[in-house]
Amino acid sequence: MPVYSENIIFEKSLCNILNNLATSFEKVATYEIQTQYCLKSQTISLDGIVGGEILPYFKINSNLVDFFEKYKPSFLVLSDYVIYRNEYRNTILEDLYNRDSKVAVGSEVNISNIKFVKIAENYNDSSIETKKGMRHWLSIYKLKYD
């Protein structure tokens, strides 16, 4: 079983970016909730294991627009969790993930009255640790609601 450094486990590269952008009262929606230990902002778990805010939306097969409109995270961390968990099928997260590799940093994607502005990407991460199988963040989006 691979051993990962603290920098990889807590996704410190992600935290460094978000800590320069997000205030302590803003929320970050993320699948890898362990980032809460190095972020100064609040976190909302997108896997439902910690916090559970998203679980009722999974149970009703929501497209998750209602989840985002209720909790209004200011930032979204996107990674491949969207394609390996059935709960994300036919959601705005799957839609965004399918577009993500073609979205340039600074560009905006509009999905169901939510604007996703790409502020960072991590597609060129060449660290040995991430190649061993540890999932890592792909993109960070700033969210704006109509």
C-alpha cells in the first residue's frame, strides 16, 4: 500500500491557492474533506461521509442545483470523484467535469443559473505520489449565483 506525504494527503497546493482567495466565512465544496485541516475557510463535504449535507440530495437523485443554491459554496474543488460515483450521474458536477478540460483558467461556465469561473487547474501535476493512485484536485472554480 502506498504511503503519501502530508502535502499530498491534505492537498496543500490546493490549500495554498484557496487560502489566498477565500475568506474565513466563505464555503468551499470539496470531495476530499481532509483539506479542512489546512483551509481557513469553511468546507462542505461533497461525498457525504463528513457533514452529510449532500446526502438528502443523493437520495432524491437531485441534479444538485438545489444543493448548491441552498448552501451557496463560494468555491468548488473538482476532481474525478464525479465519474466513479454513481450519485453524481446527471448532475451539474458531471456536466462541469465533462467540460472542465476545455475550460481555460479565467473562463466562465454557466450551468442552471450558477456561474462557475475557473480560477486554477492542476492537470500538469507530475508528482510521483499522485501517479501512485492518490486522487488529487483537477480544478478550482469560483461560484456566482443569480
